[in-house]
Amino acid sequence: MEITGFTGADEEMKLVNMLFESSNSIKRMALRGDAIGQQLMMNVPTTSDRGWWNFAEQVLNWTCNAP
């Protein structure tokens, strides 16, 4: 799943939270946008039990842990 134009607005953060809370089938998520940065990473849902976030080249990627 890829979300482009991500700004970190409340509505977008709620959508990301809702997606993670409602589905265990997400294997990868990429957030792309001008607001992507280290500060925004602090506000993205914590999913350490299911995967990890990685920030590179203005893209925040989440990858599922191997089963």
C-alpha cells in the first residue's frame, strides 16, 4: 500500500491508525510527501510487534516482520 501526498494531517494519521488496527494483512506501507521526516516518524502508529518503520529518501516505509 502506498499513500502519496502525505502531510501528516490529523485525518491522514487517523487513516493510517485505522488501517493498522483493522487489518493484520498489511505487508508493506509507504508514506510519501513533503512532510515526511524524522519528526513525523514519532507520530506514526507503533507497530513494533508486527513490523518496523524505515525512513529513506523522503519516504517512510513500514515492512511486516517475517512470519
